[in-house]
Amino acid sequence: MVLLFNCFLTNTTPNNWDKINVSYDRGNLKNPNKVDIVKYALSSTSKAYPWKRAIINVEIDKNYKTPITKEELEEFVKEEFKGIELYFSHTRNKFQEDWIKTYELINDDFIYYQGNHDHIFFNSSKDYLKDFLDLVKRDNNYKYKTLVVSHWCEFIRSAKCGYIYPYWVGTESSYNQYNPTEFHKNYLETKDYVSFDNIYFDSYNIITKELYKDWFLEGDWNSISIQKGIFPSDKIEIPRTEGVGIIGLGALKSDILNQINPIQKIYVPYQEIFRHFDGHFHQKISNNIVPALDIPIGYFEKSMKIRYGYDDYKEGWININPKNPNYYAYDKSGTDYKFTLNDLPYIWKDRIVEIDINEEISEEEMLQYRLKSILESIYNDLRYNPHIEESLKDNVLNQYLKNYPQFNLQ
């Protein structure tokens, strides 16, 4: 699989986001510089999969103050991706010809297409993503495939019933939608993933090379007459497939180029793989359910200290206690994370220098509370809850229990 990472770092809000009221809530967490966030994202992503090739475009707004230069960022990326064939650019793709040039560099049938700077590889296993992709490859009946590997808490809840519009999406009449618009077609649960048919243009998924080709090579963007001033270049610009406030790829193809967007087979795993750094407040999921992230103290220095199972919070440490009812992002009495020691993120494991374990904890009790936190991340919205199959819940729990062979569902 090829990694395609294409992002722009700036403090400027994307066009129209203020108008549609998109907002994030970091709660009690810090607001790191986006260069540090992209370093965390890329460092973690480098360990997520044995990449065949990495194409990384990170453009930095000339007005955005950063703690390091763009050349220093490039050196950091080269070190993190040592041993992987790397193509690095300080300019992101936005014109059709950019995307066509990238297509010529793609030497695999699958692409992890990441158009954001802030998705962190968060699974506990270095093999989970590879195993998931291998399973999907065996499903030979579909040309256009999409593997959902981030925003897991949003997609697992909507796997059957489809998307229910939150407060900011669509026209005013659709705000705060309560019931599903349309259930997904060909919904299927296997023991490893759930699949269905849909059309996604999200810029944080794995897609087939054939889908990339349909997206970016079919139709001529430059044949479209553009009113002067809409785009700075006066030609179609799509740096992210969802669009950043002017037009997205789906609308361009269907509404302007009059092309039919192909149906994709969508696959959602039973474990979270990547997590959005700024959380999911924009989808009505609070920081006390699936919190935003921080860069762990000591991550870059490889000096992380874990404090496990304690009720109080200790500064300078990564505090982990699945029994704590709150997350620190939501309430300062809370914990940073609700993992157990068996399912710490893989990317942390060679960066930890000390683990302080509360001797009074019960391993089984900690696991029970860990599973409770996972269920809370699935059943995170009363609008979706009635449409989540009991079998899906069991499949998710069984996937997580693979880290604990001494326990099983009763």
C-alpha cells in the first residue's frame, strides 16, 4: 500500500466553516502548534503499515509561525520514514494536474489517502491495519473499495442506518435531524468488519487505485469556466476531496462535470485504527466519550512515563485509568486515557521509560471498565443507538478481547 499525505498548515479557517458552525472542543487540553501535530501524525503513521512508498506533501502557510523550519520538518520526516521510498514536497496537491502527477507515482492497488494533518495511528498492534487490508483484498467482487480507518466512533455507529445530520450540516431544515435518511444498502457483518454500499469522499480513508483514477483523472477540470475571484488561481482547486468550503470533488463531478460517482464498497473495522487529534465534538461526541488528543509528554524525546490505575492525576505523567468516570479533556479530575496496559498504542511502546502500576488494581476489573469505555464510544448518540445491532457490539468486543486471551464474553 502507498501512503499519500497531502495537507496545508495554517491558522486561517477554511472558507465558509464559520458560516456552517463547524467547531471543535479541546476542553482542558493544550493547543499545540500544527507542525508538532503533523510531526506526531506522521511519526505514528510511519509505523502503521509496511509502506511500499510514501508520498508526503506538507505545505506551510508563509504567515503561520512554526517552531521549526520547513526544511527541518522535511529532515524529521525523512528520519521517521527511513527505509521507506519517500517522495516529499513542500507544496500540496490542489490542481488536477497535481493529482495526475501523483497518480503516476502510485505503485500499488491501495492508497491510504490522508488530506489532514491531525490523524494519529492509535491501534495497539503494528499488524492490525495490514491484517484488515489483507481481508478486504480477498473480497474480489468490487472495483471501488474504501476502508474507513479514522473517525471510527462516527462510522461504527452509522454502519447500518447511515449518516444522521448533526447541527451544522445541510440546509437549515435538516439541522438536528433525528431519524436516519436512508439505511445503507447491502449491510453485512463478518467476524472482522462490517461492510455496506455508499459514496464517500472523506480524505482519511484507504481507497483503491481505481477509485483514485475515477476521482482525479476522469473529466477535465480545466475545461470549466470559473468566475474570476472564486479561486485564487481562477481555476478549479481541490486540495481535499471533501472540499474546504468552496466545492468538493463529489459536487464537482456530479453537478458540474455531469459524471456519475461510482458506488463504493465501504469496510469499517471493529477496532479503532487512527484517531482525529481534535476529537469529535463536531459530530455531537463529547470529550467525556471520545476525547480529543494531546501529544504525550516525552513522546518525541522517548521519555514517556505511564501512571496506571491511580485515582488522582499526576502532572508530567501519562495518566491511565479505565475506572475513572471522566477524561481529563472534559474534567480535570479525569484520566488521560482508558486503555489497559495490554492495548496501549503501538507507537508509544518504544518510547516509554517508566510504568508506575497501582498494586491494588484488579486486572479483570480494569478490563471490564476498558470494554465499558469502548461501548460508550459506540453508543455515543441516542439517535443512532436503536440502529446498532447487538451482533455488531459483540463483534467489536470480541476483537478487543483478542488482546486478553485469558478472558472471553460470557
